[in-house]
Amino acid sequence: MSHHDDDLHGLLAEYETPSALVAACKKVRDAGYAKWDTFTPFPIHGIEKAMGIRMTGLPWIVLAAALVGLASAVGLQWWTNAVDYKFISSGKPMWSIPANVPVYFELTVLFSAFAALFGMLILNNLPQPSHPLDHLQAFGRVTDDRFFLYIEKGDAKFDLAETQRLLDGTHPVTVDAVNEDRRTSDQLPKPLVLTAAVIAVLALVPFAFIAKARATKTDKPKIHAMGDMDWQIKFQAQQPNPLFQDGMAMRAPEPGTVALDEHPDDEHLTAGKVDGQFVRTFPAGFKVDEATMARGKERYQIFCAPCHGVSGNGDGPVAQRAMTLAEGTWVPPTALGQDYLRQMAVGQLYDVVTNGVRNMPAYGSQIAVDDRWAVVLYLRALQKAKAAPVGDLTDAERAALK
Amino acid sequence: MAMAQSPFDAPPQGENAFARITHNVARVAEVPKPPRGWYIAFGIALTLLSIFGVSIGWLMWTGIGIFGNMNPVFWAMPIVNFVFWVGIGHAGTLISAILYLLRQNWRTAINRFAEAMTIFAVICAGIFPGLHVGRPWLPYWMFPLPNQMSMWPQFRSPLEWDVFAVGTYFTVSTLFWYMGMIPDFGTFRDRSTTRLRKAIFGLLAMGWRGSSRQWHRYERAYLILAALATPLVLSVHSVVSFDFATAQLPGWHATIFPPYFVAGAIFGGFAMVVTLAVPARQFFGLKRIITVGHLELMAKIILATGMMVGYAYSMEFFIAWYGGNDYEMFTFFNRALGPYAWSYWAMIFCNVVSPQVFWSKKMRTNPWVILGVGVLVNIGMWFERFVIVITSLSRDFLPSSWGYYKPTFWDFSLLAGSFGLFFTLFLLFCRYLPMVAMAEVKAFHPSAHGHGDEHH
């Protein structure tokens, strides 16, 4: 064994059998060495005790990861389904434990598994690209069929002659001096760095496209990935159809067809007219009560208030917005409290709701017959409220207004 | 049969038992040319894989109208294939994790490629729900990703549980598989004769040198992963069975489903393991490592789990009668005697009758009989999922909506194609990666006991 002392890294003993190695371990352990290790092709049962290796802390790392996984699963499901995007599913509560248990379990296992593998690698100081032992030809058999014991020069008890004697006494095949690794570059291999850089850049490309799509506008039509789903061989509404005499795909009902809630004979109810004159009374059977008034108010606030305003002053949000834009084409909605409207027959008000007037569109297709009458009733109530004399109020109400 | 001049027929080399194990396993990946049987199998697998590619392409191009799915059978072969492939995977985890915890040391001969089988089967499984959703470029909607629609997945749906269960299963199986291979990658690295092999396996081994301090943490991590994978594998097929069991359809709405699905998955998975192991040991000369004794143990597991699924089949009928629900009773009569009776009896023959040959020791020690039963059981387990999905859906509560589902050409081409993907991946694995866990096999060799000879 010829070497410069400076170059020495440690002493390596080689054994043929696991039992020889375990016996050697006990001697090295008892001699009080600390910076030493054994290298074997497979885990050897009982060697931890022979080497004095203490139990690893890995299980605690895994337990911590398991708890983080569980907490993530609880948080994820609670935030997504109970807070940020509430789902009503099968009449279950918005937040219930049992239906969320499978995902708790899965994420707990997932996080734990990552912690087990990566915790093991980190605790083992892997990846470890090079080691002084790599340059020994004989050490190549460590992953095949040979067993090695290595004592580092850095150990406080290391003494070349003394340590050599100790190892010789353990019946090794050979004992070799291992030199410091001065050959292996401490830089990562260039091709490896280059490959990693190229992959890292390429991995950003999809995100760049997504960012571009999110940040810009396009007037191109959307991509139809499956044409068969978007353009089906069928006739759609408003399309021509040569199969019918009138050339239209949509079919009109047979003449004389009456839908279930239609009353074609009751002109008073459906048109608000009798003998061509607008009626001044509500239809027969129309109940004026709290429920009808509430229904009328609800429909009014859905369909009328956007333009006419909640109080009927013609100042709904649509009107306000149009006035702000001041484009000059806007016909303001009528204020509903005006005298001529208060005098107007209920039949005519019903007709306006049904068929529209001037700029106002027809609502007959959206509001059912009974609901249109309820809206007229509520309108009358609004008008009465606007023109109510002070004498109609109670003392308490007058006091509240002051 | 491998040819006489094949290197795989040569006697094992090496001066001791450990070296012989290394040589036997490593040479499979190191010889310049694999045996001719590998090329034939790979050619068939690639052909099927291209059929898979064409089928998926045509599906993307034209839409899921190419499937035979119809009213009322909206879930059809894609779901049958999904459950079939997920089930196949389960034996791999059972062998690598559960048998590890039970200290069944014979598992070391087969666990590596059973784990590979798991991963490839789960890849095949994962493709089908993606195709089945109709717009195969949107399955990422199943993941909880923030998006411009401000929507989140519905976590109270078993289909969403599936995403997490199968996703976790695939990830954990891959981690487990990779970790198991790290020491063997080290062996490949140290035996490599070319710079390229040394670089690739050096990277994969991450500098593993077999330090005992590292082995200690490694074994602890392995034990933890096994302990995690064990409940995981039981949960995955339970969650898959929830897809059916939480629905109210007769024939699906059954509490027996989770254990019945898990037993069936292990049954089908072991059948796939023997289907792969018998030819692999033949082609690659691994008969001394994967012995007839190993095959016999697997045959016994197939026999046991086969009787468990047989019990589940009969218990379903019993409960249908005992529960006194007319719809339930009708569904089971319909299974055995209705328009799909052929599939029901094919399932019974393959899954319940065929494994019974393993009562005979002569049969369960004959690799070719085991292979035959393995193939039959694979067919039977596919039919089991077909029976569950199709018979229940095709005749539900309203006779006016009944129908008869007929798969189309594309349904079958996708099924055949998924086998192409599976076998392509598997054959590549056999050729390039350590097919047997060398370090584990060595650790359980009789001469591996560190303090053995001190006492004798």
C-alpha cells in the first residue's frame, strides 16, 4: 500500500459472506469508531444491531405528511364545495363528513407515500453522484455479491496502522486503502444540465399559451374538435325543411289546439277586452288578496323594475345606465304614477304587459295570464301609494315620516 | 420454447448464489438481442397498440357516437374496460404490499413484474373514463383546478372519489415500484459496459451504493409504503364499486359490492400475473427464480379468491330473493335467464368452474394448465363487469325503456388496443428493466443470513 497520507480517504475491507461482515461490524463497533459504514448488495438482517444504527426518524416525517394530507383534503373539500362553489346534492347538507371521507383517505395516503420515498432519499443523502469508493474496481461487486466495511480517515479514532490491524483481524478477503476522489469533477455533467434546461423551458410553453389566451381577445370562431357533435344531422328551429309544404322545420300546432292553461273563450281574461273595448274590471274569479298582491310584486320586480324602477318612477337600473351613456336614442321608460295611467282601464294595462307598447317589448310569452293580472293589481297598488293623501296614513306612520 | 442457442438456456453463471441471481436476472436486459419469442410478442403488441391509436384518433375526430352506447345503456364498454383494468392492477399491489406485511417471502420472485403489471394496467384503465366523457380533451375538469368558470368538482360524487382513488393508486404504485428498483438500478449501473447504460442507470440509481445505514432507512420506507398501499388497494376497488353501489339501480345497489369487487380484483389480477409469468419465465430462462412452487401458490390463491367471487355471485341471488324486492329479483332472474344469459354463464364457467381444476396437485403444478386457467379467468372477470354494467342498465324499472346493447367495432378495437398498450409497456419493461427484484431475492436466499453460521 503506497500512498500519500494527504490523499488517503479511508480503509475498505472486503468480505465474502454476510456473516463475516456482521462479525467484523461488532469488532469495529466495539472499538468505538463513528465514521464508518458497511456496503452490501441486499439488506442484512441484524446488521443494525451489530453496527449500532439507531432507529430512523422517517416514520415521524411520514406521520407529519399524513396529517398535512388529511388537513389538505378537509380544507380542499370544505372550501370548494361548502364555501366557494356551493353544491346542492341529493338534499344533503352543504358540508358533511361522510361523503368526504374517501378523498380524506386518498390524500392522506398520497402525501404519506411521497414523504416516505422522498424522506428516505433526503435522510440517505441521495442522490449522491460520486464517492471515493467508486474508483475501486473491486467495489463494483457491492451491488452483486460482495460485502464491504469502510472506515473513514475523518474518524477521530482513525490511525492507519491501528485501524489496519483491526480490520486485518476480522478475516477480510482484502483490505484496501481508498484515496480521496480528485478525479471526479464537482460540476454536474453538461449534457445533463442541458437536457434539464431544455425540458424546463419546454415545460413552460403550454403555460405561456394559456397565459396568452387568458390575456388576449380573439374574433376567430372557436375550435370545433369534434365536428360530429357540433354539427349534427338534424333540423333545428327556424331552419328551412324541404320535407314540408311550407318549407319550414318548425311545425305549428294543429288548428284548434288548446294548451292546458289556455282559455280561448274568455276574452276578458286573456285579452283584457270585451266586445273590442278594454275592460275596467278584473276578470271573474280573480282573487284580490295578500297572496295575489305578493305574487304581482314579485313578478313586477323581476320583469318590470329593471326599467320602470322598484317604485315605478321610470328610474330602473337599465334606464339609469342608458341615461349615463347618453347615446341619444333612448326613450325613457314611463313613470307609472302619471294621471293618464291612473285613469287607464285595467284591461289596457294588461294589454300593454301582454303585447308591449312603443319601445317596451311584449311580455306575454314570459309571464303567465294570471301573473299578468297580478302585475296589473300590484301596479294599481303602486299608483295608489304614490297619490295617497296624508289623511290615509296612521298617526304612527306620519310620525315616522317626520 | 426458447431456442437451444439462446443465451437464456445457458446454465447460470457466477461463483456463488448471489452472483448467480444477479447474472440470471441482469442478462435479460443486457444481452444484445432478446429471444425470438419476444420479437413476435412485441410485434403483436405494437400492432394492437396502433389499432388503439387509430381507434382513439377516430373517436376524437368523430365523437362518441362510434360507441354502441344507447338509451338506456349509457355506461357500456368503456366502463366495463375501466373496471376490468383497474381490477387487474390489484394483484400487483397485493403481492408487493400485503404479502410483504404477511412475511410471505416467496413473493420476491414475482413482485417486481406484478408491480409493473399494476402500473401498466392502471394506465390502460385511466384512459377509458377519459375517452368516455365525450370530450376527451376536457378530462382535466375532473381535477380541482382553479378556472375561468369559477367552478369546482363535486366531491360528494363517487365518480370524483374515483379520480382521487385511481390517481393516488397510480402515483403510490409508481413510487413503490421505483423505490424497489433503486438497488437493482445500482446493480445494472455497476455491470454496464457502455457509457450510455452507465449514465441512464446511474441517474436512475441516484448514487445507491448499498450502505447499511441507507438500507436501514430504505427498509423502513419500504415497510411504510407497504403499510400505506395495503389499505389503499382495498380502498381503490371499494371506491370503484361505489360508482355502482351508490346508484339505485337493481343489481348495483348492494352493500356486498366493495368486498366482492376487491376479491374479484385480486382474483383477476393473480390470473393476469400467471398469464404473464408463465411465458416470461419460459422466454427469459427464469425458471430457477420463478419456480413451479411459486406458480402453485398463485394457483391456490386463484382457487381461493375464485370461490370468494362464486360466493358473492350466489349471495347476490340469495339477497335478491331474501330482500323480497321485485325489481331486484327480476334483475337477477334476468341475468341468468334473460337476453344476456350467455354472458352470465360465460362468467360462471370461467370464474367459478375453471379454477376448480386446481384442487388437483397435478394440475396446479403444470404451468400450461395454470396459464390456460389464467386466461379463462381474465375472460371471466371481463364478463363479470359486462354482466354488472349491461344487464342492470339494459332492463331497468320501466319496461318501455328497455333495450339490447350491442357493442360496435370500435368498442372492441379499443379493448383490443388497450391490450396492445399493456403488452407493449410490459414487454419493454421485461427487456430493459430489472424484471425480478434481485436484492430482495438475495436477501431471502438461505446463504444471506448474517449470523446464521455462528450458531451452527
